[in-house]
Amino acid sequence: MDEEGVVYKRSKKVGIPFSRAKTDNRENMPYKTYIMMEGKPRNAELIATLRLGALTACGDILDLGDKGIFEVVRVSFVYKWNVTGFVVTGKRLYCKPARRQWAQSIESLQ
């Protein structure tokens, strides 16, 4: 169920981790990864459940081995109302197939 994926940052910007006031275990939750069909999230198909880094963001390149190389289009969190407030219950990644130039640069690294 939980697979490992490799994330490549597309830009040279480096994120700075920060602490949150609430601890809701969002750092350790797996991402449900969907591939968008026809560019619409409602037509997305679940391809994997992945444990990725907490700083995974839009524009990152995701290498899933045999399944292909994808570009992250949207990162979203799933919330549920608890007595004390909203709590994160899941995370989702919406991807599209990576452009040929990005796929070739990733394959040349391997």
C-alpha cells in the first residue's frame, strides 16, 4: 500500500522547514497520488499511496519507476472537523505526465 517514490525539485529554491502550533501528524501521513485525466481533478485516477517528504510542492518531478515520471500539479490536504478545530486526515497529490525534457533529464540521472 505505501510505496516509495523519488521527488526531484525542479527549481533551485530550497524550502525552509518551520514548526506548526498544532501537531496533527501531517508530516508522517502518506500522500494519495492521483493522475489527472483531461486536466481535471474530478476525473483523476488513483495511481499510488506514497510516503514523500513534507516539502513536496507543485512543480516537483515524481519518479514512480515502472509507472512513469510525473509532474506535481496540486497538493491538497483533507481536513475533518474535531471538537477543538479542523484536523488533517489525509494528503493528496494531483499529477500529470512530465514533459519529455524533464523525463529525459531524470532518466539521464539514473
